[in-house]
Amino acid sequence: MSKVITDMAISLDGFAAGPRQSLDKPFGEGIFERLLQWRFDEPEKHAEVLERITDAGAFIMGRNMFGPGRGEWDLDWTGWWGADPPYHGPVFVLTHHPRASIPMEGGTTFHFVTDGIDSALTQAREAAGDRDVSITGGAHTVNQYLAAGHIDEMRLHIAPIVVGKGERLLAGVGDPKLTPVEVTGTELVTHVTYRVG
Amino acid sequence: MSKVITDMAISLDGFAAGPRQSLDKPFGEGIFERLLQWRFDEPEKHAEVLERITDAGAFIMGRNMFGPGRGEWDLDWTGWWGADPPYHGPVFVLTHHPRASIPMEGGTTFHFVTDGIDSALTQAREAAGDRDVSITGGAHTVNQYLAAGHIDEMRLHIAPIVVGKGERLLAGVGDPKLTPVEVTGTELVTHVTYRVG
């Protein structure tokens, strides 16, 4: 059955991004390389994990994950990922500012949803059919979906770093019922999959 | 070689205790049973983990872990653990208020250290000989030792709960070098051992 899943890379102290996110530093200061060192240094060890991250029929992301802009759209901006983003399917971007959909190469299309997380989820489920819907981030977006009880499976990729400040996963999510169902890792990361609810 | 180790039970969002710790609720409100459910419900599955928690030659704890009192000592208070505490060795309690040592049954003796964490560690190392020194908690005490670079191994026992507020492990510890070296778990807890430094 189709699930709503999320994959989040976080620091051991729970941050998904550092402070002061920007065009040059989409994950904020001093965190990107360290949070994802396992992806850069030993991708072959995490091949299955990495494959699952984009194995969904539709995706939802917050506007801050789509780009560094705020307010009215810069229509030249089409995401961080170049001409052929890794999603290869519909991506619903949560925003307060309407914008026409953007078809990209390789099957990715960015749609912009201005009427909230429930609407985005309804549209993503419809688009995904039998496949999973992935809440791709950032932390604030995942926290909203967790708080609303919409997430079925949360896969954390915990880097062994302490960041101290930034955007925190699991903030303001209430008291979700979590059950760890799989745990693996290397010296660069600990993967824990939680069943939610 | 003798190591300085710590075992900490924390929530997934990083709390070692909830708010409003008291005599009735030493871990604060609404957290004790949930944080340690794995110890109560399936101790046999965690026999090795539990045995390692008290396998040290000397122990250090903060005063708030020793008891609910603050300020001048209530000399009737000899800890939460009854006549025969589980340490079976010297326990150095960090405090600002001098107090005579308390020998207990089973080999535990509580010593009270008023001149700081370095002094307590020196005394604990001396007492432990070739065995490890365990920083038993609470979070504030462990954070101090982490920040000072004194801890060699940190064993986290991560309960699948979100607490939202309380006393946070890893707060104010700077940027310690951490390497996960062992990860195991059940549906009630994830154990991750980090080499520190």
C-alpha cells in the first residue's frame, strides 16, 4: 500500500540545517558537507539507502528547499538540481506565491501549491498512485506533516556531528508514536527507520 | 586502557530528562517510564548493554542525579537507590556543598566533590585504577565533561519518543569528534556507541 515517507539527514543533536541558509549555502553555514559526508565519501556502502530516497511516485517539499528566494518568485529559478532533477516525477512545492508548473528533463515537474499541506498531500497521493509519497524536506515541512499525523515512515540518517543551532527536526511535532524497525550504519552515519503511528 | 565512558538514555529529540524534576519524578514529568521502557519490558534483550552500564571502577554524577535536594544537605538523604546502590564502587558527586562520604552496602561509597569536574575526574581515575570511569549523568554533567574533552566513549540509548522540552544532552558541548562504532536495537530503543575524540 502507498505510504507517506520521509528521509531526513540530521546531526546527532537533531538539526537538518545550520543557521543562515543562502544561495551559496543551502543547508546553512558549516553543515552541508558534514551532514552528507557519508553520501560523498562512501556512496557504495549506502546504495540501497540512497536508492530508496528517490523511490517514490510523488514528492513534496517546502519552498526553502526548492530555492533560496523568499517572497515573489524569481522565474529564472528552477531549483538547485539543474536541468534533470533526481526526482523523475511530480514535485509539489509548498508556497504562498502562485507560480505555473515547471516541467524539467527526466520526468520531474515542479508544481506550486498555495493552499496548504493537506492539499499538497492530496495532490501528491493522486499523482503517486500505488507508489509512496515522499516528504523531502526541509525540517519545517516534515515537522508540519509529522504534527498532522500524515507520515507513515521516517528514515533518519544521523551524522555523528553536533551543530548546536539551526533548523531542528522534531520541533513542535507533539508526541508521535514511533517504532524503530531498522537500524544500520557505518562510521559516518547511522540510519534508523521509524514506523510512525 | 582505562577509558572515561558515559551511558545516557535520551529521547529521539535529545532529552535526558523532562521538565520539573522532583522527588516523585526524578526524571521530570512524563518521561521516566517511557525513556526506560526497554529496561522494564525487555531487560533480557539488553542484558549486555545493562551490564556495561555499571561496569566501571568509579563513577561521577551531578548532584541533581544524586537527589532532588538543592542548597544545604539533608543528611538523611543517601541517594535514590536504597541501602545497596548498583554501583558497587566509589561514586563522586559534584556539589557546591561539602559533605562527609557515605559508605553504603555492597561496596558503593558516595564521595562529595566541591572543587569541580577536573578534580572529580582525577579522584575517580585514581580510584578506578585500570578500570573505566563512568560519567553517569545527568545531562548537564555529561555535557560539561564532553565540552572539556574528557569523555572517550559515549553510549546513547535512544528511546523512540519525542519529549519536546527538558534537559538536553549535547547542549553547549562545542563540536566533539564523534565516530559511531556500534549500533543495535529493538522496537523500544536504539543503542549507538560513539568513540569520542
